[in-house]
Amino acid sequence: MADLSQIVKAYDVRGVVPDQWDESLAEFFGAAFAQVTGASAIVVGHDMRPSSPGLSRAFGRGAAARGVDVTEIGLCSTDELYFASGQLSLPGAMFTASHNPAQYNGIKMCRAGATPVGQDTGLAEIRTLVEGWLDGGPGPEAAGTPGEITQRDVLGDYAAHLRGLVDLGSIRPLKVVVDAGNGMGGHTVPTVFEGLPLELVPMYFELDGTFPNHEANPLDPKNIIDLQARVRAEGADIGLAFDGDADRCFVVDENGDPVAPSAITALVAARELAKHPGGTVIHNLITSWSVPEVVKEHGGEPVRTRVGHSFIKGEMARTGAIFGGEHSAHYYFRDFWNADTGMLAAMHVLAALGEQSGPLSALVAQYDRYAASGEINSTVTDQADRMAAVKAAYEGREGTALDELDGLTATAADWWFNLRPSNTEPLLRLNVEARDKATVERVRDEVLGIVRA
């Protein structure tokens, strides 16, 4: 019996090509996507991985065989695909495995208006259909008239939309180093930044899905070492690093020091609240205390949610939030169909920097108020047992509150930690924040002592 559990994840399809999936399977996914969305037309795009063009075309063929018109936008970033889905009001499919190694590929799917397709919103149905066809059941029913497959370039429209949301035309000139990691930032950045008062210093802009220079995951400190050195060598004002599909953006300051994604969330939230007074801002429970503090200081309403884009986007739709941010450098905008776009967040940071005369380090200091551990992973044999042991250690402790919105969060007057299990690996992930570094280290060591006992 066919079982796609290895490649159909909570939010997307992802696996090794061709070992775990291939173009024939992509064609089935295209047919199933057409059936589940009930759409008469869809839009499909892909990143620069060697397997992406073939998988993308196969998916389109599967949908077209069901009578669905397919608009292929070709090479694009994930947020460019979301733009196309929103602007054209079409369900979309993006072929990418984000920051995973070259042999991986995947599909991020959305309904019209960039509304995510996840396990509870259509992905489980798609999986069931494909598994049934693989088991020899009646295959996808071909339409009497197949859909039309056409090509369309939306990069210019995408850039114009973003530039209409953040005015960079009147900022002071800035020197900006951008590390695209051989990913899709090398495709989008030149068009978005063209003609702006920005001196662009490009790094690894050559599209190469084998990632010859470093992994396209800027959250891992080893992958921004080149960017940090180049910012210092160039005397640049700021450095930006995009992940493989360019939906996430990581920032370093003029000294080459990383800027915490929580500080970026707080900065962008303040700017969005200036445009939309009293608005709601979503933040996941691992973002810094500084985020809800800044939101309240600027007259906004902070709403705390679980980690993960489907939860953030769901809360944004439910509350009408203007903006959302995660500790993983995902940033979501109501002006962008509630979808995540690292490029728009980067433009907000450039605007904030260029509208005043000081350096980025001074600008973000007001948004980076606490000491943090970063995410620490522990391999465990029994996640539930170790989680229970930590809960027992903190339960009933005076001055400490516990909640289990996503894993276990313990909060005291001057510190908090969150411990949560990975969905895909035998890991527990720990994040600690406190008013000073010594307290972070004390709490970190105490929790890890229990987890790793």
C-alpha cells in the first residue's frame, strides 16, 4: 500500500529526488491539487534546483490534464509565487526545498490569494488521492479538453508591488551587501533594488541549486561568516542574507554582527503601526519579550501564537493583523496577502536605516532588549518523557507560570524558556531569554541538565 508520509509534511511536500519522489509523482500531485482546489486555473513557479524545472512542468501537466489552465512563471522566489497567487487570484504551487541540500525538492502549495494549503487545509486530501492512484485505483480522470499551459513573467510586477509598499526613493544612500547563497535572491534582488539609492555589493548571485559556497540557510551562524566579513571589508551600512527560496531574510549590522529576527520583527511592527494605528501584530511564542512590548508602546495589540507559518497566517486572517513575525526570520504582511516575504521586511529595515543618520546597530538597540540563548537542540530517545520531567521540575515553583500552547513555556519575573519537540526528528528544542546573560546561562543549564539526564 502506498505511503507518502515520508514526503508529505505538515505544511508541504518535501523529499529526496529521485529516491523519494520524481516527475511522475509530481504529475499526480498536480492532478490532485487541481481536484482538491476545484480551480479552473493555477499558477506554478520553481527555484534554481536542478530538478525544479522538470518537476514543475510535470505538476502543470497533471493539472492541465484535468482541464485546468496553468500559468508557468518559471524561476521565482517563494514570495514571488505568493505575489502571483494573490495578484492573479489563483491557487499556486512553488517547487523548492528552501534551505535543504541540493538533492531535496518540494512543493509549497496555496489557494487563491496565497492562503496556505497545509495538513488540515487540503494537503491530507491531496496525499490520500495520490496514494489511491499509486495503489492502482482509478487514476486521475482526464478532462475532455485539457487546460492551456502558458508562460508569464511576473518579476517586474512583483518588484513594483513591493516598491509601492515601502518608499526607498528618498532615503540617504546606503551600501548594502547581499548574500543570496546561490538562491533565488540572486534573481529578485537586482530587479527590486534597481534605480534605488543603494550601492549593491552582490555575493553568490549565480543561481546554482548545488549551493557551491555554503548552505542557503542564514539562521545557521556558519552560513553568514562570508557576509559578516564582506560587510566589514566594504565598510557597508548593512548586510542581508536570503535563504534558498528567498522567503526569509537575515540581517547583519555595519559591524557584521547579526541582528536578532525578534529585533527586526519589533522594528517592522513599529513602522507598520505608524501606518495602521491600533493594529494587531502576531508573534510566535519564541520571539523576544521586546516584540509585544514594542507593539504596546506603539499603540498596537500583540497576539501570541504557536510556531509555524500556518498558525501565523491563520491568526492573521482571524484577527485582521497588519503584520506577523517569527524567530526564524519569517515576516508576514497583511499588504502581501498575509504571506511571508523576506524582501519586504528587508525593505522596511533599509527604509528605517536610510530615514535617519545613525548606524544600524544604534537603530536596532532599542528593539533588542534582552539576552537570549538561541535555539538549542537535544537528541532524546523519548520526547514525551523528557518533556514531562521538565514540567515536573517547574510545576508549582513559586513565581513561575507554565503554559503548553506549543511545547512547554515557563515564565518567571526575569526569564522565560520554551521547550518543544521537533515534528520531524527525535529532538527537543530549547529557547531561553532573560534580562541578563548570566540568568540565561543558569536557566539554560538547569533545563538541559534535566533534558539530557
